[in-house]
Amino acid sequence: MESRYDVARANMIEQQIRPWDVLDQHVLDVITVTPREMFVPEGKEHLAFADLRLPLEHDQCMMTPKVEARILQSLELKKTDCVLEIGTGSGYLTACLASMCAQVDSLELHGHLSSLAKQRLEHLAIDNVELQIGDVINDWQSDKKYDAIVLTGSLPGYIDKFENMLNDGGRL
């Protein structure tokens, strides 16, 4: 049975995502089955599939669907990959990443956003994500190596620690 969002989701893919040259079928499949409407702020579900950046708390925002899809495609993820996401936000991109790889470690500066993302991911029974709270610029460190690192926000400048956290052949 089709949900009320299925047509909007299909239109989003055909009218926003494909025209941005996101043609990887695996990415399109993940976007099709990941309920974006569950990750938007309460009361904004009707905007989940619009070509808009949706505001979150703490002056953060969800990226447009086409940008998220472009990121997913550009990473060329494999099911065995381990990914670091800087900026959990609503958790939507986190959920998509988790569908495409073995493990996602996601770091969020704001504890409340991380808590909301955790609830959403648990509701969908996504269990290959570790959420962390911290400031990647000033105080967060990891000795772990990743196959891909996703930065969902801007940085004040080039930071070489990300390259040092990548496995050989890793993508940033």
C-alpha cells in the first residue's frame, strides 16, 4: 500500500535528484526506502521532499535532497566500508549511509540534535551507527581509520587530520 509520501518521494527523485546526474541505482534505491519525512522537524513533514534546505535547531539545516544524493553517489560506498560523518544533523544522511555500508560513526556538536537522530535511527532499527557528541575542530580525536569521511558543514580552513584518518584509497 502506498503511503501519502510515495508520490512526493518519486517526484523528488525524478525531478530533483536524477537531473543532478545522480544515476547510481543503489543510491536511488536507498533514497526510495529511507523515510525522509521521519527526519524533518515536527510539523515540516510536508516539506520533506521539497528542493529546500530545512532549518534544524542550533542554526543547522538539512541539505537539499539532491545534495544529499550527490554526496552518497560521490562516496562510491561498498557494503564493507566504515564511514565517519561529521555533522549528524537530523540523522537522515546517517540513515542513508548506514544502509550502504558496514558501520557509520557520526559526530554531532549539539547533544539535542544527536539525541533526536538516535531516536529516529532506533525507530527504524538501524543498528550499525555509533553517535558521538563533540567538536571535531577543537577537541574530538580518533585513532580509527575510515574508508570514507563525510563533512556535512563548512570548516574554517583545510584540516589535514581528516586525510590522516582515511584508509588507503579512502574518500573524503
